[in-house]
Amino acid sequence: MAINILMPALSPTMTEGKLARWLKKEGDEVKSGDVLAEIETDKATMEVEAVDEGFLAKIVVPDGTEGVAVNAVIGIMTATKGEAVDAPAAAAPAPAAKIEAPVAAAPAAAAAPAVEHGERVFASPLARRIAKQAGIDLANVKGSGPNGRIVKADLEGAPAHAPTPAVIAAPVPVAAAPAKPASPAPVITAPHTKLPNSSMRKIIAKRLTESKQNVPHFYLTANIELDALLKLRAELNAKSPKDGAGAFRLSVNDLIIKACAMALKRHPGVNASYTEEAIIQYDDVDISVAVAIPDGLITPIVKGADRLGLAAISNTMRDLGARAKAGKLKPEEFQGGGFSISNLGMFGISEFSAIINPPQAAILAVGAGEKRAVVKGDQLAIATMMSATLSVDHRVVDGALGAKFLATLKGIVEDPLSLLL
């Protein structure tokens, strides 16, 4: 019996992904739990495990194939070795095209060619969107993707078509106007190297552009003295066992995570998201922490950070960070969170403003701790200072609330004994 292996949806936003590589070859025996392939999603490279036992009879989608739609057949398993299998139906890679009803009534003869031929048009979601915007009839495009599926590259140079008379409500000149051409790519004449965008890089570009354009950001910066925090960190690290289950090595970022968690408990309005119906305030304090990886960045989540001790936060972050860089995080470990922290202090950056990570309402940008001249009372002194900038979604958090949150955070960091409670 043949069992189709489908492209899994590894995140709520995933509509297609890249089949990075197969870890099994045709004819290999497969046991439940075996890793079949690596899939590059919009967040990370993730492993796909087998849920059935049998033999990998056919690889439908080869290594390195991009734009594979969720639920497309990527391979076929059989219960016995050498069992013959048929190629998957052409409908497997993508859903059938939807035919929109015309605005005005028209005879059946005026229907689109795809309906007249009784054929289903198979295309990736991206190809459908491009075709709709450019006025391209997918029924006249030959697909080069798996099983004849139309992909983005097939639309380059495809002729646009004017709408059929059935969809024209009145004889206006717009009917004959050509589709608006896409913005031309910049002409680059200097010597250069092209680095193809990974799926993650494309999604980062798309989401951060949407965030910056659609979310009304405003920014608040506080200068926070770190000397007491650094002293406490050194004392706690000195008491840590050298190795074993109880060993830990606190970073400044670990203490900032805990301080933010405590401040969020006192100001739950910052631990929130905006929707058209209501503002969502989260019961749990789950903090996303930006981690740089080769293809971009990912935000693993320290869940229940307000309930964790400093050692637990430190060990959790060390584990999440290592697995993030290896592409081994599970979806539930980087999806969600109610607040984000981005720390570039280790790179010597004094101050910066971060882009909000939707649907969250705020992100804290943490700069480097550095010696600065400060005034204490009427005296000039030297202190280790850190600039922290809060980027806030004004639909959720007003200026006063954002300022109160930062003031609370500053108070905790500058008098850090409360972190031990």
C-alpha cells in the first residue's frame, strides 16, 4: 500500500517551504521516528520525522526544491520493499484554482479558458498572487515545477490579458488598459556577487517591512546604571559549582530577561497584542530573545520567565541559543511570546531602536554597558551605564504606560537584589 509523504506545515504562517535535503534514499527502510528530510521554513531548518514504517519507494520532490506548497506530495512510502507506485496526482502540489463569479451576467461561452477546457490549474500561492496582480491567465502558462506546477519563474515574460467582457460592468476605457508592470529591478553595473535569498530571509524582509509600515512605532530610551547588577552577577557566578547539574554561568542578558519579566508582571498592559476586536493581555510572561543565526535571526522563547530563577533562565537560554544556531528548535519554542528583547551590547553597540515583532506590542533594544561620566548629587562620578530603548506599538501601549514600564525596569536593574526573590 502506498503512503504519501506530504510537505508539513511547520508554522502557522507557512504556506510553502524549501526541501533542503533528503536524509533517506529511495529503497531505504523507514521506521517510525526516523528523520526523513530537512525542510527550510520561514523560521529555521527543521527535521521531518516519519510517523509510519515501511520503505521510501519514491522521492517526488528532489533536494533543494524551493516553493513546495504545504500538503504537496514530496515522497511515497510503501509497506513492502520493491512495491510499485504510481506518480502522485497533479493535484497534490497545490489546491485547484478558484474561479471567481463575474460581476455581470454573461453566456456560458464567455467563461475563462480553464473552465471551458475542464482543466484544473495548479500553481504556487506566490505564482497565483503575481498572476492576479499582473493580469496573467494561468491557463495559458506552462508550469516547470513538480508535476507541471506553475511557479514564479514561469510568469516571467508571460503576456498579460485584458479582462473578458463578462467582468466589465460598463464600456469604460480601463478595460483595454494593459496591466501595470512590476517595478523594474535596480540596474547594478558594479562588480558584485548574487547571494540568493533564503526562505527565512524573504520572510524576515516581508514581516519587518509590514511591521514598520503598519505598526505605529514610538520609542522611549532610559539610561540605566549597571554597577550593582554587575557586582551581583560576579558574586553569583563565583558561587556556582564548576560543573554538574547545578552549574550555571550568568550573563548580563540573563539578568535583563528576569528584570523584564518582573516589570511585565507589574505592567501587564505591555505584555499584550493588538487585534481589531480587542487588546489581548497575556496571562503568562513568555519572553522572546533575538538570537543571530547564519540566515538571519530567530527568537526562541523563555516561557514563564517570571517564575524561573536566574540559574534556570541562564541554562534555558544557553540551550535555546545552541539549538537555534543548529536549526534544531521545535516550532513551539520560537512561536508566540508576548515581549521581545534584542541585545547588541556584546557587539559594542551603544544604543539602537529595534523593530517590533508582531503581534507583540513592544521590544526592548539593549545596548552595551560602558563607563560614562554621570552626576550623582552634585558630584561628577564614573558609572557603568547601559542605554535601553523600548519600541512600542502605540495602538496598545500609550506613552505613560511605556514610561512607567521603563522606570520599573530601571529600578529593578539598579537595585537588583529583588531578582533573587
